Amino acid sequence: MIARILFAVATSTVLIPIQTEAGTIPASSCSYTDVASAYDAASAGDTVTIPAGSCTWSSTLTISKALTLKGAGSNSTIITSNTSGRLVVIQASTDIPIRVTGLGFNLGSTDNGKRAMHIINTSTNGTAVALKQIRIDNNAITGGGRYAVEFRGKIWGVFDHNTCTNVNVCVFTTGNSHYLWVGSWGDPSSASSPGPKAGTSNALFIEDNTFLMTGPSTVAYDAPTYYQEGPIVVTRYNTFQSTIASPNFMTLALNDHANQNYGIYPPYRNDLRGLPLHEFYNNTLSATRSHVMLGIRGGSFLIHNNTITCTSCGAIIQFSEEEAWQTAFFSPLRSVWPAQDQIHNTFIWNNTVNGSPLTSIDWDDDCGTGGVKCSVFIQQNRDYFMRAPQASGGREYFSGRPGGSSAPPTSSDGGTMIFTSSGANQYYPYTPFTYPHPLTQTVESTATTAPPAPTNLTVLP
């Protein structure tokens, strides 16, 4: 007698056989030709596996299917770049699960322009649909940059458990292809609408990564993470470390743009915009020497519970305002508050520097060559607070176009920013999003791992 085991769905009397939904498509080797062939043979939901080995790629693998690209481990499957382009491009216009894991990317010398991955939202303007199931994890990237891994468009996935070593800029994010500051990210932050929400999954999460800079000191490093053109980002539980005695780089952890080059003259180039929201917390930053730890030029930030150590440091957190920086970008320079996309609704608390509480920020006092004081634009208890969001203290909001300022030099923008001292701070009450991120908890079913045991079994004779 052969027993047939069938699965009963809930309390229904319908019995259906257990089926395997996804398959594993092994590449014969780590060569580009074999991996591309395995990808072509894969269907949605499959895993393309790449065996251990060291291979050089001169072409780009483009992924647009819902699948996993999986190496044998970042120290075992090594892909060396022989192209000035990207090794892997992920592009999707609908929210599908795509994962790249277990690969080592050797990009050669630091700052040679070679790149590992480009993840792009190809929906309308890169903003119509959020890609919420992108996961880039457990990879190692060595050398190369700037922008070794670039996220473009509304991508609310996770970049986690990766190691970047001596990469000029490891993670680069842009909000969308038309450089809108808020655009379709959410409701405009008006007097009656709170704008982007903190502590939600609606962000790109940079989580549990290690960013190392060990040299050489002659390279003009920028920053491991670089943000512009309106993304929403959460950077948390990462390690940023530099052991270079005399580093030549701008910032140790992040470089954040506002609206440099925007609105100088017709046709008002939309080159760069600020961040609607960036949560930066529970990170560990250490350096032998650093000019700036966190360089911030615009946007809204929640910076808390970070541990910072530095033997010889300049600024820990440095604020500046690009519209008052130099006439090469804005002419005339702005001289009155508010500036477009400037630092606003920013909160800094529970951070330590060499074991002591961080109690103040720094700024380029003249904001560059123009002689305009940064303190005109960036004032404590208006634009930033050295505490967590509270039930009182007020907030800034926008009238007209989000991020706008009605005064020149960005006179093409019809909006402005307003501060009200009454009511709760922006983002109050604030609770960080669940950690670890749910996408990092994926349990795979492979040939060596049995699927979970079924329940509600009926054994028929």
C-alpha cells in the first residue's frame, strides 16, 4: 500500500499536493558566459547559484526577473572587473523580490571608476512604484568607486551585511531620475500634513555593514555612503573604520548633498536635491584621523545612539548650506533664511565621542567663499535640536512646493519653509523601525536544507 500525503488548506476539505515552487539553476562556473546562461534559463522565483572560483568579467549582467543571484561566499566566488561599467545591474518597474548575495567584487585600485552594482527603479520617473523587496547582502567589495553600488529611484529595500574595503564611495543613493526633492515620496510637509514618516519600512536600509579604509593615504577618498536627489534612508548598526594615519578624504561616514547647482540660471538645472529624511543610528565610527565624520548640507535627520572614537578629528557633525557656499553654484549667494532644501527638523541625541556625550555640532562658519554665516540658516531649536523629538518645541513645514524658498537665488521655486514654535516637534513620537529588517530574516529552502514540516496532514489509504 502506498500512502499519499496531502495538505489540507486551513479548515477546507480541499486537498492539494505539496509542490516545490522555485528551482535552483547552477552556473557551470563563475565566468560571465556561464552565469548569463544560467540566468537566461531561470524563471521567476529561482535561485541562480555561482560556484566558488575567481573570474574576470568584461560585460554587465542585467537582472530584471524575480530571483536570487547567489555566490558560494564573498571570499569564495570572486568577480574581478575588467569593465568601466557595472558588473551587475538590477532594473525593475514593479515590486518584485531580487537578491544578490555571497559574492566578492574586486574592482581593482581605489577610485578607478569601476563599479559593482547599479539598482534602478525603471517605473515612471523612478518614483511611481516603490521597490520594497530588493536585498543586497553578504557581499564583499574591494577598491573601485566612486559609487560602487548605486541605488536610483524609489527603492525601499536593504543593503546589509556587506563589507566595503578601500572603496571611494561604496553606497550611492539618488531619489529619482528627475531629481525631485519630495515629489511622490509622500504628502507635502505642509501645516496640516506631516510629510515623510520616521520609523517605517519606507526607506532604503543600510544595515549591519562594515566600511573599512586602510589606505593608501594618497587616494582622494570621499565617503563610504553618499546621498543626493531626494532618497529616504535609514543607516543603522554599521561599522565605519579608518586606520589611515593621514587620510585624504572628506568624510568618514556620510556625505549628504542639498541643492548644489539648483536654480542658478534658466533653465534652472535640477542637478542635486536634499534628503526628505535620513535616520542614522546605532552605528560605530572610528578613525585614526578624520577631517569630518558626518558632512551634512541639507535635509532632515534623526542622528542618535552612535558611538564615535577618533584620535585626531576635525568636525564630528558638520553642517553647511550650499546656497551660501560659492558663486560657482549660486550667484548671488543667498543671505536670508530659509534656503531651499536646507537642514531642517533635525534631531541629534545620545551620541558619544571618545566616551563623552556629543553636545554640539560644527559648521563652516562662513559657508565657503561668500562670507555668509551658516548660522543665518542653521540655528539650534529652530532647524536642529540636540535632543530627541518631543511633544513641544515646534517644527518646520513648507508652504507651496516642498523644499522651496521664495527668495532668490532659487526664485523659480514657488514655495517656502515656515517655522512654528508651537506644538510637537516633527517625528514625535518616534520609534525606530523593527531591527533586524524583516527582509534579512529570509529562510531559504535548498537541496541541503529541508523545507518546514507541513501541518494539517491527512494520510489516505
